Amino acid sequence: MAKKQLIVGLGNIGQEYADTRHNIGFMVADELAKQAGTTFSTLRHAFYTEYRQRGSSVYLIKPTTYMNLSGKAVNYWMHELKIPLEDILVIVDDLALPFGKIRLRSKGSSAGHNGLKSIEALCGGQGYPRLRFGIGDNFPKGRQVDYVLSGFDGDELPELPSLIERSVQMVNSFVHVGVELTMTQFNK
């Protein structure tokens, strides 16, 4: 039987959030869909698309529940598609990693990220892989929300396309060979 995987790009819907750091999950999901030659439809709790890749069925969502309720969309689609937690890959912005660093983890804590907290609470724990896209933490104390909801800096923008492409390669590797081999290959 063909493998089924759910790829989740986290972000917030609405034009005011479109190019913000918090929406890097949406940006990577958009590039995945573009390279797969597919487009998103608006379905229950998410923008949804699916495609086949080397014998695997890939289901790609961008939750429309807003970041803090991401678990609602992930929970719905994991049950609708009958995909176990360990076959769900969540693409998320990460303040703990400097801009330019991308790390794949097989599981872990939410590290205070509200989207991950919601997924953890509604989907059965921390045992799902996540692609952590470093956005840095270059903000004054107490200004974290403003920072994650702002756009990338002028010196970061030229690097963004190649970082998104690297993220796409990591997701494709996850689909083909799984989390452990992908971590070995990409987490250098």
C-alpha cells in the first residue's frame, strides 16, 4: 500500500499576514504545491491540496483556523485521511534558531509556539515531525508578537528563496526516505 503523509504549513490567513515571519510555513507549502503542479482548494479548516510523489500520496494543508488553533485543522485532517501522528510533518517558524538555519526533528516540545501547542493538545502529543525554519530572535524584550508578525528584513529577503527551496527539498526527502534519513542528510 502506498504511503500517505500529511504536510502542514503553519501560518495565518489574511493579506496582512501574507509575508510575515510567522507565515513561513504557508510560504513553503505554496512552493511545494507550485513544484507539484497543484493548487489549493478551500475545504474544512484548511486550504487543501494533494499530489503523488514517487508512489507516496502527499496531502498538503495550510490551516485556515489561525495559528493558535492550528491543532483543530490538523486533528480534522489526520482523522479524515487516517494518517498517524508520526506521518505528519509540520512546517513552522522558530525563534530559537537563527535566520538561515532549518532543522528537522522527529518530535519535541512546542517551545512556546502557540501553533505547535495547539497541535500537541488536540492531536495526541509531541510525537510528530516538524521542520523548524529559523527566523531569529532579533527583537526587544516584550516585542515578540510584533517581530513574528512583521516581514523579513531587507538583508534576509535575498536569502529567502534559497531557504524555502532547501525546506522543499527537506520535505520531499521526508516523503521519500522518512524523518531519520532526512535528518542525517540535512541537519548538518
